[in-house]
Amino acid sequence: MATKYRRLTVILIAVIVFASLLLALSRPMLQRTIYDRYDLGLATSSEPGRYLVAIGRMGSILLAPDAGPFGRVRLTRIQRQESVSPESGTPPTDDLVGRCVVVQGILDSDWLYEARIVETLGPLESRLARYAFGE
């Protein structure tokens, strides 16, 4: 009886290790799929970019495109050149905590100006996106 449980334990450990290796190797492929599916990209002079942002209790984290030096990012509906504080245009995100969203806007320092949430990822998609981009 004990030998049977040992065999099952060894098989279970082997399956877990194999699944972990498979997931680790598929991270770049998952990133590419997310980029293509949500048409992510940096802003150009003619149009705003599309960014993948993880919404958390302590703030938002830019996941993609490459967060570079920014990491944490704050969303505002305000335009960059407006003479009001960006905080006055912060959209409510309390109901999105734990989710990832695709935001269209212009990234400048740690602010995402003219931010418009264009898509909210489901719970499973959010977990996969966080995994794919290492958050």
C-alpha cells in the first residue's frame, strides 16, 4: 500500500515538473499572442498607444509594451498639455482590482494621459497576462 502511494507521489511530482517546464518555455509565445490579440504598441505622433495594465489595490502596473523604467503607471483622462493636475482626471478602477485592462493613451513618465479603457480581460486572461509578463 505504501509503495503504491510512493509511486503516485513520484508520478505527481514528475507531472508538476513537466508542466512547469512547459509553462516556462511557452512564456515568450504567450507574450506574442497577447501582443497580437490586443494590438499593443507604443504611441506615435499621430495616434495613442495601446498598453496592457494590471490594476492592483496599491496602483496600476504597466505590463506591456516593455515597461522600461516606468513599471507603475497612473491613468488619467486629462490631455498632456492641459493646465490642470492629472489626478483630477483619474478614472475609477476599484471594480477592476486584480484584473488587467487594455488602455489606449499617451505614456509620459509615470502617467498614461488621455487614458481610455478599451478592453477588460477576464480573470483567467488576467492571470495569464500577469504570468506572461512576469508580474
